[in-house]
Amino acid sequence: MGAAGRFAPSPSGELHIGNLRTAVLAWLFARSSGRRFLIRVEDLDRVRAGFEAQQLEDLAAIGLDWDGEVVRQTERGPIYQRALEQLAEAGLVYECFCTRREIAEAPSAPHAPEGAYPGTCRDLTDAEREQRRQDRPAALRLRADTASFTVADRLHGDYTGLVDDFVLRRNDGVPAYNLAVVVDDAAQGVDQVVRGDDLLSSAPRQAYLGQLLGLPPVEYAHVPLVLNERRRRLAKRDGAVTLGALALAGVDTAAVRGMLLASLRLPDAPLDRLAADFRPDALPLEPWIFDPPQVTLSRG
């Protein structure tokens, strides 16, 4: 199967210029290291009709290609179930009946890191679990035996982050992101994960889970985000931040790609040529501040 990198969008809307920049970086990291490049649609949540096709069209428009068929998480339920069963057989899964409000209002467990699940349901008796099942369905949580885990990141170095009893399956039966992404990466041969640095804090949980499942370790590279002028994450309300909206503002796809490459201190050249000389260590480590052009809509 061979090693691979990937880009894994959620089809909840059009890709904005920050998503496209991360996709270009994931492609360059993969291709420059001789890896396959895969697209995985993370459609377990927040799906809106038509946007998967639009996202794939936009990725191709800026010059990205990928290997094999596009994979969708909603088609992969059995592999998530097998991973859950493996963890359960090892005594590493328990039912949790807490609501978000109950978790927010619960006192923290002694010595637990801030924001960690307080362990409310960790040691319920059989009778207590049976009683709570009458009130609401259970989520499944990991029974972690550590409070932190360290990962090696290509851009950030060693990073130690929180590990708590995080959710593996939601109480509506949908596999949680942290489980699905770990299982998917291993199943697809993905050993290089390039994504936005807003996800750096989730890497220790995922790497720890992968270790419990006996999966190969992953090389991480969490890249800087694109921010608006107020130094906040880009959103559609910022205006011309998607290929379609930028086109309305008079910025064609070729120009967008040139802007993306310039923000990475790369020349405006074909991507396959750039991959040959790509050096991750030369990438800027600060966020790119993007000032969207104004869109003037003609009135009929």
C-alpha cells in the first residue's frame, strides 16, 4: 500500500482559502516525500448536500491531484466498531451518561488538567449504570491511564498535551472524531498528518489512542492558520474567502493559487515542480493575515 499523506475535509460548506492553503501544504509534504496523497471526506457530522463535489472541484482547480478513490467515513462503520471492540475487550471503554452541562458544572478531579473530563461515570456500579440507561443513552469513553502524552511535530517540535477519558462514540451511536481519524489513518496507510495548528492539541489524544490500538505512529505537521484582519479564524462572513466568492471579486483561480504560494514563500510555479524542491523547514511559522477583497454584486 505504501506510505501516504492526506487531506480530510468535512463537507459542511465551501472550502475557504485557509482550507485550500492547508490542502496545498498537505499535498506538498506528501509528494515531496514520495508518499501517496489521499482525500478522505469526514462526513460523520455537519454534512450539507452538494458540498463534497464542490470541495473536490475546488481542490482540482488549484492543481491538486490524489491517488485512488475518495473515501467517506460514513462508509466505514465496521472498522470503527472493530476498534471499539478491541478497546472494550482490553477494559478500556466505559459508558458515560453525562450531559455537556453536567460536565461543565462538575468539579474537576484532583490533579486533573484543566478541561479534562472529571471522571463522573468512570466507576459507576452495574446498578448505577442500569439506572442511568433508563434516562438517556450512553456515550462510550476511553478509560485513559495517563493525563498527558507527547507527540513529535515537524514544525512545533515535541508537544505534550492533555489526555483525558475522551469520547469514542457519541450517545447517538456516531463514532467520535478522535476514534475515526486514528482508525482511518491506519487503515489507509497514512503515516503523515498535515493539518491546521488549531488541531495540535488533539494530536496527543489521537497518538495515545493509536498506541493503545497497536497502530503505527504518525508523523505530524501542524501548519499555521489563515486569519482575517482581526486575527481571527477565517469564516464565510469575512466575504470573499472561497474560490467562488473570490472569482466574483475579480480574482481568478490562478491568481488565488499564486497568492497561496506567495504566502508560503514559494514561487508561482506548477506544484509538481515545487514538490521537487519543497523544504518544510523553510515554511513561515506565523499565521497568514488575509484581507479579502470586496465583492461587488451587479444589480439586474
